[in-house]
Amino acid sequence: MSNDDPFERLTEPTAENPFALAPGTDGETADAFARLARRRRRQRQWKWVTLGVLFLVLGGVAVFCIFFRRHFVREDLGQRLVITPLGHGAEEIYYGDGATEEQAHQLGAFLKQSGLFDGRNSKTVRLAKNGAGFVVQFVIADGMWDNQAVLELMQKVRAAMSRDLFGGAAVEVHLCEREVGMKQGELALIVRRTLK
């Protein structure tokens, strides 16, 4: 018996291996064991390859979702106008649904003059037409749409925008979440409070 073939020792009974192969079948059985061992080795390798591919696909989906939220979501909100660029973001206005770039610039100047755009941190506002009037959506911190002081301030801002900015046209102010949602099959800001 040579020490080169690990299956050769299976042909002789020993104290460690009392289940020795029957005489005359040892070569065929050893080949079968070798094939089985190779198959199991390949199966283990394919298991790791499959797991690796799965993790790559899941990672790709995660990157796509992050890119989708940051890139495509903003396109659904309208055209982007940066009022104040900041190192970590911007004070920005999205305009669309009939609102013009000139009206967005005027709104940006109004928000700077009123102190709502103060250059300290990122802020997002969306401007849209609503019949003969306007809808101005402010993205605010979670829960602030229930704060009485914020509601009073935004009522004053709404009245001032109607009077000073839009020539007496009706202005509806929406206080919105930071997250976006689906509305009639399109991505939109989630409105938590409406002021008329």
C-alpha cells in the first residue's frame, strides 16, 4: 500500500476504519469517492462564487437607489435654481408646473430678504403654479409642521409672498417632509401641513 493515494487505505480494515471496502471493488469505489470529493469541492466553490455575485448585485442595487434618490428625484421636483451655494449643500428652489425661472429668482431674493435663506445650512423650497395662484413648498425638519410658532411664522410669510411678491395672487404654503413619496405615479414632496 502506497502513501500517495488517500483512498487506498479504505481497502483494508483497520481499527480507525472498520468499514473497509469489499475485495474486488476497491478501485471503483475509490474513484467514486474521488469524484464525489471533487464534486463537493466544486459545489463549495460555486457556493462562494454565488454568494459573491449576490453581494455584488445587492451592492449595485444599493448604489443605484442612492443615486436614484439624489439625482432623479430632484428632476421630478422641477428645474433646480441654487440661490446660495454652501460647502455641504445649498439653499435651493425647484420650480415647475407653470412657475418660471424669473419667479423662482424673485422668490429666492424674497427668502433672503426675509431671513429664511440665511446662508447657514441647506434649505429646499419648491415653487409651482396652482391655477391663478402659487404653491410654495418648504422642506422642514420632522415634526416642525406641528410647532405653533412655525405655523404662525409661515402664515406671515405666506401673506407677505402674496402681497409683496406675487401681486396679491393666492399663495398656498405646504410644509413638507425631507423624504419624497409617490403621488399619482410621480415622485413628489410629502405634504404634512397646508396653509391657505
